[in-house]
Amino acid sequence: MNDALAHERLVGVLELIDRWGELYERRWGKQAPYQEQPGLAPQVNALIDEVRARTKLAHDVVVMMGKEDLAAKIVEHEEGLYGSHPFTQARVAIVEAIAILTQREELAEIVGPAGPRLVAAELHPSIWNAAAKLWDDGHIRPAVQSAATALEGLLQGIAGPGLSGENLASLFSTNDPVKGSPRLRIRDVDPASKTWKSAHEGAVAMVRGAFMGVRNLVSHPGWPDPSSREAIEMLAVLSYVAHLVERSDVVESP
């Protein structure tokens, strides 16, 4: 998600919270004429689920902005805890996030394009789906471990359980398949070309790197916890390998 789209989404959530918050405060007599209006209860209750869902969206958008501490404030609280409706704190955090995006957009106009940005939700579904819940709960290292396990399962679904970890790189071996040892062949590459050999030898190295340089390290207690940025880069490595598998055909021994 780029900054302009994130800005648009957050503004939409803010507008919904404000619309619902006004109804909520009128319902409980917190706005002039300061008299409770029970007749507004159906409208308040009808919107609450949408407010909750859109606030969760705002939380996820701010996480993708790399502002995990700010995203942690975008939650529902008990009534009155912050002197107003249950999304008051969330509203303040969303306003701050919008201000950050506005600064980014203004800076981009001054200094030019910021270059490509990695968006977690655009990673291969098998990888991101395995990591997302743990990531959202703040468990960054386990999220990477879970994604690596998902990649291993994806490859073992082709090779069988007899191979694991970096040994699964043999799926992309340039050797012909033998009985019980299928191969993956990247589509739309001429087998007679140097590109074909380079692509498959590179895929072998990528699989080995995904397990030796990502999975094994985050599973080793002596390796420090990755930062959010490092973890996203690790997930990107796993995702690229998963995409290579997706664009390949399985070749069995005759």
C-alpha cells in the first residue's frame, strides 16, 4: 500500500469514527443539550461493528507504515477510560498517522520519488498468511519462523517428507529427475539457453539461502531477534522462493 492510498484509507476511518462518535455522545447526553437520547441507540449500535472493523484496518495500515508503537494505540477501550467514546485514543493515533503521511507526501514532492517500498500484504500468500497473526500480535521472530515452516511445507508437498530444509534445494537441480525425486522447472525459459541453467542454479542457491540464512538463524537461540525491517526482508526472501515454486512445473521421472 503506497502512502497516498494509506492516507485515503486512514482519512476514511477517521471520518467514520467522528460520525459514530458524534452519535455516541449525543446518545449519552455528552453534547448540547446534554440530555440522554435513548432513541439514538439503534443508530449507535448499528454502526459499532463497522467502526471496529475499520479501526482494525487503520491499525494494520499503520503497522505497514512501520509505526508499530503508534498502531498499538489504535484499539478500543472501555467507555469513559479516556474521557469520551471507546475509540478516542484510536482517533488521536490515526490523526497522528495521517500527519506523518502528509509529511512524507510533502517531502516526496520536494525531493522526488522515494523509490520502491516493500508491502507485507503483497508477499506470497503462503508466507504472509503464516506470519500475519503472529506479526500483528508483536511476535516478530516467531512470525518469520512460521513463514519458513510454511515454505518448507510447500516444498515438501512436492519433494515428499524425506527432504527438509536446505536439502529441498535439489528440487531445482539441473539434473534430470529420477524415480522418487521430482524436479521443478521454471516455466517460459528455453531449456537450451544459458538463462535456463542460471535460473535453476540460482533457484537452488535461493532455497538454500532461505533455510540456512533465514530459517536456521531465527531458530537459533544465539541469533538476536530481528527488527521489523530485518524481519520483513527475511519474509521477502521466503516469499521470492515461494513465487519461484509457483511459476514452476513439477517434472517426474518417466
